[in-house]
Amino acid sequence: MNVTAVQMDVRWQDVEGNRARIVRATEDAASAGSHLVVFPELANTGYFRFGDLDFISRYVGLAEPIPGPTTEALGAVARRLGLYVIVGLLEAHPRIPAGVYNAAALIGPNGRVLGVHRKVHLGIDEKKVFFAGDRADVYRTDLGNLAMMVCYDGVIPELSRVMALKGAEILCGVYAAPGWIPGGNRRLEHIAGMRARENGVYYILCNRVGRQEEWQFIGGSTIAAPNGEILAQDATTAETPVHAGLRGDLLIRTRVEQTIFRDRRPELYGLLCEPLAAARPEEGNGAGTMTGLREDHLTIRRP
């Protein structure tokens, strides 16, 4: 199948204008032969402004429900053109007024919302604005098993692994990565390539471009194959659709050659499932270790 990551400039707080541009870009991607079109994080509103409570009070008012106006507009296009669309949205909390999620919605060729992923890992000041999601769902589609994540979710490798263990074949990450993040575009390339390689999946990373006050968003949208190969990338800050073809036989061959899931040793990974609060030096069991981790999980051996 063919996929497109739409590296677009998101106009700050221009929900209707962004919606119209997303619809046009979806139609253009379909004309180019795409079966799956992916848009950046918060593509309906743009990112929020740190530390400005007056702004944030107005910003949460821009949130929309899912299903809602943007997913309905995209649903009509998806149904007419017979494709799948993933879009990052500022989602209004379904019950709590002024509550919002940083979400990604999957829309199918039947025109309906097939799934929603709400950003699980909130970075920096995002905790002051968004509710955190609590699911790692995988959706069975005609294209394969799809899973979604939002920006910082892709930095935490455990989430991608859980999705892969649930059967994901394609991970779709929607991003709003600015230029001040260390590593720039190379960092995004490394994330896409490594998450793909370590899980034997395709990874579609769609980052936005454009300027929002002092923030410049850096693009670098990347599509990586299950063997870690970079299939397509745009390392510029231009509004560019990034296209690639995904082949099921490559995914199968990669998993046959590198038996990642059979080679795992989960009996050694118990520490990954423990919250940090469970490893306190004052509890005694971890006292004397460099980090305070409990000694039944971590032993520093001397030569």
C-alpha cells in the first residue's frame, strides 16, 4: 500500500482554516495513490503557549469532540475516496468541561472514527494543559494492524513494544517537534528507524513545520521500514507530503530473519513494570545502591 505523511504548517488557532487545508491535502494524497494519510500533532489548533494561563483558558475553548467537525469533514472525504486518515487533534474531554486531550483519530473508508489515541506521556508543561491517555490500542484494518502515538509517546520505547506485542504492524506517530529539541531532524530519523527496527514494524512519523511565535517547527517527517531502513524523509522545514510504499513481504521477511518476539526474555524485565515510587531507599531493600533501586531487581557486581 501507499502512505503519505503530510508535513504541513498548522495555522495557530485557525481551526476552520486548518480543517480546510487538511481536507485538501487528503484529496491531494489520494490523487497521488495513497491509501493512508497521516497529519501532525494538534493539526486543528496548533500547539499551546507555555506558562500563559490567559492564553490556555482561550486555547481549551478551541477543542472539539471526537467525533466532531474535523473528523466528520475528513470522514466524508475518506468515504468518497476510499482511504484511511490519521489526524492529530485538540480533543475536548467527553465529560469534563475545559478538560482536553492531545489526541490522534483514525478515520476509515466507511467515513467513521475507528479509534482514538490520547497522548499517554505528557512532556514539559503539557501536564498543566492535557489529561493523559491510558490506552495502547491496536486497530485491525484492511491495510494491516495500525496503532497511533503522539510525539513524546515515541520516545518511550515501552509503548511501541506493547503495541507490537498486541499485533501492530504499522505505528503512526503524529508530532509537533520544535527546533529547540536537541538533535533536530536527526533525532526524529533515529526515533523512526529504531522504533521500526526494534519492533519489526513500519513507523510513519509525521512532524509539522511553520513558525508559532518564537517556535520554529522542524519537519523531518520520516517513514521507516521494519528493518530500520529509511524509506522516505523530508529533512527541510517546507510543507511537503512524504510518500512511501509499504510491502507486507518485507515485514514478513524481517520478522523471519530477526525473531525479536521469540528472543525476548520477559522474566528479566520485571523492573520495567514497577513505578519508581516502589524503589525507595528508606524502605531498606534498596539502601546502599547507587540509584535506590531494590536489590532483588538490580545488583551492581564488582569484578
